[in-house]
Amino acid sequence: MSSSVDATNLLARLRDLSAIGATASGGVHRPAYSDDDLAAREVVRGWMRELGMTVHVDTAGNTFARLEGSDPALPPIVIGSHTDTVPDGGRYDGALGVVAALEVARTLGEGKGRPRHPLEVVDFQNEEGGIVGSKAAVGRLDAAELSRTAVSGFTLRDGIRRLGGDPDRLDDCVLATGSRAAYVELHIEQGSVLERGGNDIGIVEGIVGIWYWEVSFDGVASHAGTTPMRDRHDALLAAARFVDAVHDVVTSVPGRHVGTVGRLTMHPGAPNVIAGRAVATLELRDLIASTVEKLYQAIEARAGEIARDTGTTVHFRSTTHTTPAPTDPRVRGAIERVAGALGLSTAFLASGAGHDAQHMAIVCPSGMLFVPSVNGLSHTPREFTRDQDCVNGANVLLGVVRHLDALD
């Protein structure tokens, strides 16, 4: 029984996939539902069939492939990720998880001792546009979202149809709780923690919750040349101080939480008019909801002080949020043991980005392992993970599947 995947095949598959949607900048452009997204998924399905796997596209447009185990009565172990990309993104985000999962399936299928559990490899759809495919698979995709337009220009409804799904029958794709033994996802870190610490494998403790607000400062729009400085009620000045206050509050408390003002708009937006209104976004992320609540309360208080000092008013409107998703301790333990046995160093860390694993955690024990991203870069043509790190991750994934297969 092989203890490792075929590294040459793994890296070749990654190169083949990166050629679909390749851009002049060296990146990959496969936004969900685009022609290149469809082409990549068809290539992946071809690889699945070559392995003798049974391929199925569910009503949400997710691709599942099944390798039967020695005991078909057992629930499947699921591994995989996604193959869509952000516009002009990188070649590893998502794709590594799918290609590595296929190589794990190849290794297990060709071995003398086939696993007891069936193995499912999944290529979730539209992960980059809101983790749509896995959200549908756990029954969390609201019908109202189907009218939303993806980056490719297709609505989710039309995109699902393009992938071979049926948006009118999404209930049919929902996975029952307990129907899967586990879900494990290999992914690039998309940050610099592993590289900075010199570690080979990241053991993800959980996927952070993400909270969003729209913060509006209202002042008085007036002539920039005739209104004395002392008489101004400048909404943009208030918003600028708010941006600094968010950074100050978030960095004043130790922890792994982050806070961001990613967008700022002002009205009327003319160069000779004092802004009467400024609207900022506020995003807070952490594994612990109570920490986010404390940060929000401190930021809200600072915003009130800023409004009083600038003669403006401030209003916070909560828009959306996702809840934190801790990973399963058994999966974390399996990753740690397997990596250690392979002589690979590990570090525990949280995922600051959303992943399909956070939805699969609703259905079954779920976990993630990271491999280093050079310079912490992702969602860019400069995204890069070294070949050996890709192979290390795939071999740990293989070992984790074998470990989980033997647990019950």
C-alpha cells in the first residue's frame, strides 16, 4: 500500500488546470459560471472518470465523484475544494484541494487495501462568490440569492443551470446531517503565518466568523470656498477619523481578530463641496463571537465621540454575518499525527478566509489543513506555493483519510 501520492501526476494536473483561463499576467481567470469555469469542471470530471469513480452533478451544480469502499454501508469520507477563481487570480487557491483529492483517490483505488468507507471527491461551485455550492449542499442557500449576479455576468440561477444543476430543485441536493463521515479540505494558507514560522503544515482550528456593517456619517453639504473651517459639519472628516479609530481599537486588544474598512463613499462627491454624507463599510473577523461583540461596542463608542467632535451624526446598520466554524478535534488530531509521522512541522492557526469546510461542518465532522503561501500572497497572479509543499499537503491528506477510515 503506497504511503504517498504520485507527486509528478499531482503537479502535472495542477499545471493542466492552470492553463484553463490563463491570463497574460500569469494568473488564472475562471470566475464561476464562465466558459472557462465550465471547461475546468469538465476536465476534472474526466479525471474522475479515468479513476473509475462514479460522477454526479447535484442540483446546485456541485460535482461529486465516488470511489466505493469495502463496506458500502458506511458513510463516505469527503475531500475536495473548488476550481473557480477570482478574476485574474492564482493557480493554487481551491485547485490544489481538488487535484490533491483526486490523487488521494488514485492512490487508494490502486492500493491493495481499499478503504472501508466510500470516498467522495467534491468540486464545489462558486466558492469565490460567496461559498455558494457548499451553502446549497447544506440547505443554507436562500432562494432570494439566486437572482444575484456573479462576476461572470450570470445570475446564480442561470449559472447553476449552466453547470448542469436545477435551481428549482435545490432541496434535492441537501446533504442530511450525519450522512458523511467527515470532510477534509486541503488549501493554501493565503497568509504568511506558516512561512514566517517555518512550518510545513497548518492545522486549522476553525474558520472565522465575518460580521459586516454599513456605517453612515451625516453632516451638512456646503460650499468649500465660503464655509469657514469652524462652521463645517464635514462627514468625510468624521469617516476618515473613523477609519483610524477602527485600526486603533482592533490593534489595542491582543488576539488574532482583524478589522477592516474596505470601502468609503461620500456625497455629493464634488471637489468644491464639503461632504454631507460619508458611508463606510466595517468588517470584523474572529473565531470568537464575544470578541467581535466587544470590539464592535468599542468601535461604536468611538464613532459616537467622532460624530460629536465633528458636528455629524452616525448610524450603524448590520448587513450580513457568518458564524465561526470550529473544526472537529478528531480531524485536527489526525492532521497533527499524520504530519508528525511524515516528519513535517505543524502550527495551529485560524482561517481568516471563508471556505467550503465551514458549511460542511453543519453536516459532519470537518477539518482543514493549510500549506504555505509564499509571501502570504493569494487572489493574485503572484500567488505561489512550492511544489514540495503541495506534495506534502497531499500526502498528509492521504494519511488523514486513512486515519479517519480506521476510526470506527
